[in-house]
Amino acid sequence: MITLHHCHQSRSMRVLWLLNELGVDFELRIHPFDKSLRAPEYLTVSPAGRVPALEMDGEVLFESGAILQVLCARFPEAGLGRSPEDPDWPEWLVWLHFAETLSQHLAALTQQHIVIYEDHMRSSVVMKLEAARAAKCLDTIEGRLSTPIENRDNLLTSGFSAADIAVGQAVYMARHFVRLDPWPEVSKWYERITARPAFQASLPPDGAEILYARDFYEAWNG
């Protein structure tokens, strides 16, 4: 049995999306995004007190990029991974882990806008700097999707993969802090991949406790 430890609107969403794409049976354990992740019982699952954590085949895995790689190797018939013999394997790895490059800036923005409650502790400089860094990541994705290759509908020429899932979920979070209008190819790609039923099934259900209460967070000017 596969068990995913998950918080809504966090990095664990990319693992949930992949599991839904794979169509495998799994149990979903939802945790609040709070100090309970530091509880001793959860630390036995995820030593850093973070999500995702995945229990499978008697092992416990953490780190979303590693979990995506393991799941793709465990279920190769879904075609969402790439093997070392595949010409797209290096690019698959690059884009799979590029999601974390973007996500680190989004984590900083989430902390500034949401986790920090007192205005005097927030920094408008950090907010603007991290938003600009996230925008540079979107420039990178735009450049990839703008490459003049026939049927460039996904990050890889060979089609939709876990790389699209990882980066797509990071863009899902980025939209709370950076508007996608300046990146037309990213916008079209994001619209395509998030129309997939597996992505829709990974969204928080109505009434769920969510991390982002607003659709968009403007930089604070205090």
C-alpha cells in the first residue's frame, strides 16, 4: 500500500498529482500546515518535519523530487519518467529538479506574506526580490516552451511527463505572487496541463483548510 502524507497547496501536491496520473491505489493522509508537522510521531516519518512523505514497500521516502523519480521508476508503464537510455533523460532530470529552483523563492514569499503575522517582521525588499527571482524562473520556462520545435506542448519533446507535473505545480504556487500575463507560452502550457483530470483531483476540496487564502498577494509596501 502507498501512503502519501500531504498538506494542501504545498510541494506534496506534485506527488499527489503524479499518483493521480499513475492511477494507482494509495491512501492520502492530510496534515495541517502547522507545528503538528514537528510532532514526534510525524518526525518518525519525515525527520525534517515536512511534506511530502511517502510510505511504500516498507520504506519511507521524503523530498518531492526524489519521490517523483522513484514513482516513475516503480511504474514505468505510465510513461511519465525517462530512463537513462532515453535521449530526453538528461532534460527530464533538469526540469524535474528545476521545480525546486522556483519553489525556493515561492517558499520565501509564502513565509513573508502568510507565515509571518506581524507587519513589522515583514520585508517589502525581500518580497520584491523573491518575486523578481521567481519571475526569472518563469523567463526560463518561457524560453524552453518558445523553442521552435514542432509540437512543443510540453517541457520535453517526447511529451507530457513528471517534469511537467513538478514545474507545473511550482507555477501553480507562483501564480499567487507573480501574474503570468508576461509569459504567454507559460500561460498556455499551464492552462493545458492543469486541465488534466489528475491535476483537478489534486486541488484542495471545497471547504478544506488551505494555505493561500487569497488568489494573489501584492507586495507589501510597509
